Amino acid sequence: MKKFFTLALLLVTITSAFAKAPKNQYVRIKTSYGECIIRLYNETPQHRDNFIKLAKKGFYNGTLFHRVIQGFMIQGGDPDSKNAKPGVELGNGDVGYTIPAEFRDSLFHKRGVLAAARDDNPQKASSGCQFYIVEGKRLTDAELDKQQLKLDRKISGAQRNYYKTVGGVPHLDGKYTVYGEVVSGIDMVDQVAAVKKDENDRPLTDIPMTVEVLSKKECKQLDKILNL
């Protein structure tokens, strides 16, 4: 009986270990310019869960990166972009709801972050579907000092160093919710940001995307690789 109990306990332990959820959720965004993998932040659970919900439904598949600005960001997720005619201005499509802002001082607009687009609402609530990925650029101390005057919060020493050495767009901090970051494939963002575009910053050649949620196994592997 004792041997049976020990064996049963071992099996339960092994099963629990395999069933344990990954620490982080990841998504893959594919375009004709390659793909990138994004880790969604646990610190912004409402944005994380909403993005996963839409991705699992296939909502983003076929939508376009409809607004691109080199040295700044690439924006997508507008449902109206799926069948949009060439030259039509995009960016007003939505899903009928917004997500409450989830600002965190530790999350800032460094190069490669995923953030939520929004309209000019006073609560700074996020679009339920539209997002952007920061390409950004490196800034000098003088440029950061000017940006500091426009922000509602101080740029920390660590963030300042990141903006100087890696890059980003600090003037958006505290205004738009940051909820993920590219962990692989940032070159896709650079290539999309560099395409030719019209006066509305819409690429002259459509750039559709597909978005998929990575499996638990893949998420666990990435957690391990990233030492998270």
C-alpha cells in the first residue's frame, strides 16, 4: 500500500509539472516582411487578455498595417482595413468597446514595445483592437530633457539610458498603454516602417498580417530562453 501511495504521489507530481502554465503569453505576427514574436505583459492583464481573445478568434488575420512612420511606429488592427480599397484613409474601425488604461511606471515606450492606440478620450482608454509597435529612434540627453517637460512623469535614469542607447518614443509615455514587447523579429518592424506610403502614412502596397497565440509548450520554451 505504501509503495502504491508513493507511486501515485509521483504521478500526480509529474502531471502537475507538465500541466503548469507558462509564466508569460506570447503571440506571433506574420507579414510578407517576416514575422515577430511578442511577449504580452502580465502587468497589463486586461490588454493582454483582450489581445489573446481577438487573436484566437482570428480577428486580426487579414487586417493591415495601415499607418507606418519610420523612426516612430507601425500601426494595425483596424477591422475596416480587411477589404479597404487602395488609398482609403484607415484608422477609425473598432470593436465597439474600449479597454481601461493600464499605465505602469516600469513599462515605457522603448523600441519594440506593443502599445494600444486610442482616440482623444479624457480617460485615455485604449481601442479594443488597434495597436502599434514602436520602432523609435535613439535620443540625446538634450532631446530627452525637452521630452521631459512634456511628460506627466519623470524619465528614470534607467529609461533615459535605454532611450539613448536603444531608442524609443518617450513622448508617448503615460499617454498610451504599453502591454507587450517584441522578443524576436524586430527587423520585421524596421522593414514595414520603411515602405513607401501615401499622405495618410498608409503603405502604397498593402501589408496584411496574421496573428497567432503560441502554444503552452512554445511559451514555456521562450520563458526558458528569455530566463523569465
